[in-house]
Amino acid sequence: MKRKLLVAVPLLCLVAVLAWFFRPKHEYLGEAYVSERSTTLWSSVAQVREPIDTLHYGDRVEVMARRNDSVKVRTVSGAIGWVDARLLLEPALWQRSVKLLTAAKAMPVQARGRTKVQTNLRVEPGRTQTRLYQFGRGVPVEIVGRSVADWVQVSDERENNEAQQTKKEDWFLVRGLATRPPGETSARSSESNNTTQPGDQTVPIAGWVVARFVELDLPEAVREGMASANVRPIAWFELNRVASPSGDKPQYLVAGTRSGEGQLCDFTVVRVYTWNARRTRYETAFIENSLCGQMPVRLGKGPKGEPEFRFRQMSGPKEERVYRLMQTVVRRIREPGDVPGKPHAASSTKAAKR
């Protein structure tokens, strides 16, 4: 009996060691984050395969193996499958996107608009910069900043080399929502929601997009006034609301430019549109031209609660300009330390369509 035990115990130990040595090993090559609104987790990389799960923007996965353009991953719930490697963000890039979102959240909204086409969201201005996400067409965004980058074109689209290397285009820093597809049971919101709504449970995102791929949601009267003045709007704001027999009417501040893209100044023109209750129409109450304004434009209140707006000049005396709307008159306010200049006689009262 003792002899049998002396033989059995070592054999059992040997089996245990071999079982541990040849146990299934879980590879771990790091982590990554899904960069698409939704993507399928597949059972294999073969042509005949089955969907295992659906992943969404921001979902964290563990990378287990790589094969060509595909990556084997494990989800937080433990599901294992294959996804396209191009649809994942490396941890370093994900952290950059988090920092970018944190910075964008602290910036005042300069305009609201919607994407005209499918639009890539990038970590920096420029078409060669890394893509973070892709918005669909008609997605609401909030614009919080502007920049300029080289206009990179595909080589076979160039007819000649004339000035191509110096051509610039405008980019907007925007906030939006990386929402789940409509109709899903796990969907938390729809794309029609705004990023600033309280209690919003969707995934916020921020990044840079080509400015002309965004259409600003300008009120119709203001849009017509800017178009007739040949001014391209860059930013717009609601200053206040005034009583009217047909209901309260908002009054607007619009910043824009008559120049093309790629200019140093964020905007060169400021216009204020006020509501004339007697004539029941919007009128251009104030115009300031020949500016070189820098975003952001900040709104505030005067000592008597009057609407106020301010911004910094990017050229000349790099001062902060402060303006105040008193009923239908806009005046520039001189603050301590301002250098007096020539008086501005830019205010006017005319129909918004002029």
C-alpha cells in the first residue's frame, strides 16, 4: 500500500504540473478603445463568420492577437472575437481625446450647426492628422474654436503646382455626441440632442473638423442679412430677448468675415440684429468692420443687466474690446487701461436684409 502511494503521489504531482504548463494561455498585448459609433465583433477572420457582439464608441477592449488588419480582442464582458484594427484607438491617442474633450468643455460655445456630409473628427487641425471618429450627415455640433491648416489634396487631383503648397483652409473645434445607433435597446439618446442638455447620458466627444463641412444654424432673418452684406458667418449668439405682441423675440450678435478661408483673423466683422416691434422685423442695429477679432467671443451683463460682449484683437493694439447693447444702441465700453482711439461711428439702423 505504501509502495502504491509512493508511486501515485509523484504521478499526480507530475500531471498537475503538466496541466498547469499546458493550460490555455490568455495573451495580452495591451488595451484599445473603439473609435466608431458601432462595430461588429466577429467570431473569426474567415469569410464565413458569425457576429458575436456589437461594440460602441469608447468601449475598452483587451488586445490578444493581431493578424494583418484584424485584431483579436476581449471585451469587458468577456466576449472574445475579431475587429478591424483601424476601428480602434491606442491608449495614448484615447488619452489625447479625453484631454481635448476636457479642454473643449471649458470653452464657451461660439455657434451651433450641423454636419453637411460625413465628417472626420481629428485630434488636430489638418487632414493628415489622426482621425478620432466620424460624424454622419446632419449631426448637431457646438463650435468652440477655430484654426487654420494646410489644404492637403490628393496628388492626382492637382492640375498644376501653382500655389498649392500655400493654400489654407479653416477648421472648427467642435463638441458633439458619439451616440449609439437609433432603435437599439441599449441606446442612451439620439443624435438630435445637444451636448449641453442636463442629464445627457450619451458619450460626448470633441475634435477638429473642416469648417466648410459644418452649416451654422443661423436664424433665417440673420442668415439673409449676412448673405446680403456678403459676410460669411463664423460665430453667432443670442444676446437677449425683447417683448413683442407675437411673443418674445431674440436679438443676435454675429461675427463673420468677407475674406476667404485661411486668414489670420478669426473674424473681421461684427453685426448686431435687433427686433423692431413697431415694424415687426429685424434690423441691423450695429456694424463694426476692419476688425481682426480672436475667438472666443464672451457674453456677459453690464451694471444694469444690459447684454455685453467682448473679444480680443489679434493685430494692432492687442486689446480686449467690450461692447454693450442698451435698448437698440451698441456702444463700445472703455475699461481702465484702454488706449483711447478714434471714436467708432459704426452703428446704424437698417432692415436686416440690406
